Amino acid sequence: MRRFLLLATAAAVTLGATPLAAQSVDRTQTARIIDEGTTHSEVMLTAQHLADTIGPRMTNSPAMRLAEAWTQAKFAEWDLRAVHKEAFDFGRGWSIVSSNVRMVSPRPVQLTAIPIAWTPGTNGTISAPVIVAPIKRARDFDTWRGKLSGKIVMVTLPDTGSEPSEAAFKRYSGEELAKLDQYQQPTYDPDAADRRMKRLDFAKKLDAFLKAEGAVAMATMAYRDGKLVSGEGYTFGVGDTPALPGVQIAAEDYRRLARLAKIGPAPTVEISSDVRFDDSDRNAYNIIAEIPGSDPKAGYVMAGAHLDSWVAGDGAADNGAGSAMVMEAARIIAKTGIRPKRTIRFALWAGEEQGLLGSLSYVESHLATRGSPSDPKLTGLALYQGWSNRWPITPKPGWGDLAAYFNLDNGSGKVRGIYVENNSAVVPIFREWLSPFASMGAKDVAIRKTGGTDHVFLQAVGVPGFQFIQDPLDYDSRVHHSGIDTFDHLKGNDMRQASIILASFLVNAANADKALPRPPLPTKPVTTDPFAYSDEEE
């Protein structure tokens, strides 16, 4: 989730010639949106229900099914139309009932840990000594063959820890915002995509190796200090889930175990993990709702955020916040009675955390396909890694109907502006659209191209897709995917401001005389550096 813009000199030449800069903002309409989004806001009530009442929403989990039903009911309550869910093939549901991880010798210590997603439970309590056996490539298997039987295998190489060099919570300064407005040339390395594809099945190879060697469980180290765990795992496909229980242990606790194991004797750890798989419906569902446009031939504009989350916390900032703000923008527009020319469509995506799979499904169903019919079928993370490397792009009949897509997925921070994703033709338009919100702190337009969330595959087929610049707060530093992703880290004033700006952008895009300029339809690029070598190994 990062972003970038054109060099100032190049941008100035392009912008001065753009006639669409004259698209003005209806300030009276904006005032109505601001009033509804401040004095009558429901965004924090929506966010609280998603975080506290429903809780973490792993794709296809029981909680996600509750969220699917509840969000549809709210859209209908607010008088949105065509409220429905769209299915796509995903895999197994999975949820945690309870878990407990303790060191029992050389002294009792309660460890901070979480089951790794889509690993099986322990069927009671297992107790075994640990062994530190760093394994990150298949060639590491030979080093540990014959040494793992009856052990809890700690497969991450322990490090020495780190201390933060800056405050965890921050807002962008003017200087930092200016640095976002820098153009970066795109790069294309098809060999890198091939290498990523080859690494995808390592988790299955590791599980099979540990099982064959007689290990009783696997443990990994959390990737941040501060007793923060995430439990991320990606073997969600039917037939792909591991045979061995797995836990992610907080970095501080993991290092303690590693130090004790180094000097001996190895500590003994107990793991009790009660998790449940749900195979009742392998489909995941995107939630779709609309405010109908007055001109059925004018197409539609769209806003989206992903509804799914990880389960260490409550999925509040990632991405209950974005979902709540998209829903609030829908409520504001519906409540004010604004009737747009173009239909305004709202999407709450599933499967984002497993590879943007919900938004990718929407692209393939409604907008465009990539590659030829003879290409091998890809699913899961392989689909995510390989899809953008398939050519040609073939637009569907509905490709031209989507005039603009706006995404929110960077926590609950205040909107400071918008990334135009290398689409320099929209810069003067978005500056005009932001002008009513300068006093709210939102005025920057940055050329920078961003990735990591649901606008990516829409952009990849030439749709004008955008993401807002948001204050980082403590999102990346500690909240993102962690056990403290709870309602307490959401900022109400910021979320009200962001919901208002999103609603305004949607109305402006829906009512503009001309649709936003589209980027060129991508064609297969040449390799950026044809002379590069790689030292990566499988």
C-alpha cells in the first residue's frame, strides 16, 4: 500500500493542456454531504459493530458469514438498491475456538502465541521439547533429517531483536506529503514472477517434511517485536491445508526459547489449539450495493474496501475502518437524496488478505480477462502472483462502463489527498475536487503508484482506480494484522472526514459531464533490465 507521482516539470506540461480541469465542484451539494457526515455520522457505530460484535472476519469463517449478512442488511436499511452478494471459488473456512501455548520447563511461562491460519488443531494438549531448526528452502531439509522426531520445530532463524527508532504513531508532515509526489518508472521482470510462483508451494513441502520426520508441531517467530502476533497463513485451498499444527510465537518469547535451547537442555512447551474448519461452502462472497443513476447509459463509479481480516485482533483498522467508511459514504449519499447521473456502486471485498481474490474475481467477471484460454488454471496465491504476467488483456463488454474506482485500505487515518496512480490527466480534476477540504487537511495530489490492495487488478486492466493518501497513525508500525487491531486504535474524527471526502469524490465522479480520463490499456511490456542476474535460490 504505497504510492507515487510525475516529476513536477513533466506534470506541468501535461496538466496545462487538460480541458477537464474545468470540472467544478457543486459546493452546495458538498455542504450537504459535510453536514450529514458530521452531525449525523454513523461511521463509528458501523466500525464498532464490525470490530466488537462480529469480530475478526477470516474469509469463509463463521464470523465472515455474519458480516456478509449484516452489511447487506445495513445497505438495505439505508435504501440502497441491487444489494446482493457475488460468489467466487475460495476454499476452506477456518476459525479459532481457543488456544494456549506455555513453556513448562525449565520454568512455567505463559507465551504469547496464536495458531497459524489454516493449520489443524492439536486435538488436546501436546507437550514436547523444542528444537531450533531454521528452514527456509527445500535444500535445508537435508540438514535436519533424522533430528526432529517428537519435537516442536522452531523453523524461523531467531534474531537479536530491535528497538523502534521513531514514534509508532505519526501524521504526515507537509514535507513528507510532498515526497509522495514523485514519479517512479514502472519495472517489468517476468523472471521474478516465475521465481515467486516456484516458492508458493514451499509451505506444503515443509509441512510434508516435518510430518514425515515425526515432528509434533511447527512454530514460527512473529515478525515484529512488542508481543505482537498475526498468525498469517495461506494454505486455504481444499486439499492444501497442513497436516501438522502450527503456532506463531511472539518474537520476545520465541527468542527466549531459542536462547534456552542453545545452552540446553531444550525447554518443553505445551500447545493446546482448538480450531475448526468449515467446508459447508467453499465460495467466498463480495457484497455489492448501488445508488442508481439517472442515466442508464452513463455507466457507473465505484468505491470499495475489503471486509475480510486476519484473526489475531478484531480486524478494526484492517479493514473494518475502510469498510465502515465505504458504507458511511453510501449512507451519506443516500440520506442527502443526491441523485447521481451515473450509478454509484459499493463493494465490500472478500479474500483480500489471501491475494486480492475478491476484487480479482470482480475484474474477471465484469471487466476483463488476461491470458489465453489455454493458459493453466491458477487458484489462490498462485492466481495473485501469476495473473498480472498473463497477456493479452481482453476487455469484456462492461469494461468501459466503470468510470472510476476509489479504494480505502490504509487504516482509520485522516485523508490527506489522493494518489493518481501515474494517471497524470486526472491531477487538475482531483485538485479541484479536493479544494473544499483543504481546511480539513486534505489537499495533496500525488502521482505515485501504489499496490497491495484491491485497486491493483482494476488498474492492471486499464480502469481508473485510485487510493487515498491517509495519515499512517500506528497502522503499519504495530496495528496492521496484529493482535492489537481493535476499535481502540480507530480515530473517529479522521473516519468522519474520510467518509465525507469519499462521498464527495463519488458524487463528483458520478455527475461529471465527462468520465475521468482512462489510462492506456496495458500491453505486454519489455523486460526493464534484460541484463540482470538473480542470486535467489529456491
